[in-house]
Amino acid sequence: MDVSRYNTHGKWFERDVSHQSAGIESRPDASEVTGVHNELIAEKSGKTVAIFGYREDGRAHAEHLRQVGVRVIFGIREDRDEWSDAIRDGEYVVSPEEAAAQADIIQVW
């Protein structure tokens, strides 16, 4: 059996890729992706995640993390437009250096 190893969020996973040698492209099935996602979310519960960046993706991801019990802070430079946008939206915003110091996990958007 040929095995592909990949790292996501600091965890190593393996999956069978022997069928790929026959020229068949493979992607993880939905249950595999959902299982990995749920496991990673469970590990984040009760922790602090610093998100660097505040466009639509970062904002939406922050809301999802809060719904599963994660404290979210944004690390944004004060000279960026995103700083005032995040403050206006009521987010907790600090410098990237301070966010990194406070966070258990850092995500860059």
C-alpha cells in the first residue's frame, strides 16, 4: 500500500494513495475531512487563537471559532485599514507581536 502523509495544523495524517499510481486522482472524502476538522476544533476549544488579517475570511473564521468556545484576538498593524475596521466591528485588536504573545495558536489570513 502506498501511503501519503500530510500535516495539517501540526498533526500528521496518512491515507492510502495506491490507486493514484494508476493515474486516478484522489481527494479525501467528506467524512475524512469532517473528522479531521472536528478533531482540530475540539483541540482549540478553550484556547486563544490570534488571527493575522481581517478581511472577510478572517472575520468569518473568527465567528466560527467563537461558536465552538475559542477566544479570538486579531493581530493587525495600526497603519492598516483593517485595524480601524476591526475596532469598529467591536473586535479585540492588538499588534501582531502582542497577539502572538497572547495566543496558543496563530492563523494567518
